[in-house]
Amino acid sequence: MAFLVIAYPEISKADFRRIQKFRQKHDLFFRVVNPHFTLVFPVSDWKAEPFIGEITKQARNFRSFEFCLRCATLNKDAFNDYFHVFLVPDGGLGQVIKLHDKLYSGLLFPQRALQIDFIPHIGIGNSRDPQKCLDMISQWNRKPFAISGWISFLDIVKYEKNIVETIKRISLKRH
């Protein structure tokens, strides 16, 4: 079992359906978890209560924020032979990065994978074939798009046997 922190984006129903329709065809994790930003990656050597306490403490003064996704991009997985297609925010990018950094700034710092760049994203597809991923990216990027939304909550989740379950939801301060 592992613990993570994710943020489910608050987006329009139409945008949610568009992402999910695409993910259903192209994303291995479609049935595991809804579209999300991962802010703390799997941590398996912590107990639930200390993990929840640390995340709650670090998120305490963080405010909700807007984001906008306008671009799909390719990412090579550092741990296996998969390539991934990400929707990456340009609007709100700095806020996602600052939130990620804040969550890792305390007791979780040793868990942070410093050898990997943090790219804020919503994963929408994956394949071992990079050309397939480039084709997916082309489908998204050939016409301008803008998926706007808010990050207002952090979900502390446990991940076990391909099941993601929220164990605590933290509300970010409203503007």
C-alpha cells in the first residue's frame, strides 16, 4: 500500500467528458483514478496518521487557484519503458509547482525524487510506442484548446491493488 496526494481538478462537465473519452481509449489508469494532478508521489514507508498530519500541516496556508491546460506533451517514464501523454497547465503552472514543493518541504523531503523533473500534469494516455503517444499529442494540439478549472482540494489517497481511495480531503483556503 502507498499514500499519495492528488488534486482532482474542478473543470466543466464537457471538459471532463472529453478527457475521459480520450483516456478510455489510451490510458492504462482510466479505471483506477479520475483525471488528477499528482502532488506527492507514492510513499510506502509511512503510516496513515503521520502522513495525513504532515500533509495537513504543509497545506495549511495554501490557497485555491485557477489553472488552464492548453497543451499536450510527451514524457518518458523514468521507471519503466512507457511513454506518457500529459496535459500540462500553462496558467497556474507556478502554483502547482509551489504546492508540490511545499508538500515535500518538511518531513517528506527525503521521499522527493530529485533525479526526476516535476512536470505538473493530467495524464491522458500511455504506450510503449513513442510514436503512438506523438499521434495522441497531435490529436490534442492540432487545434487550440483551453481547459480551465480550479484546484480547491487535496485528496490524500491510499493506493493498493489498483484501487485509489481517498482517506482525507483537505480544503485549500478560498481567495
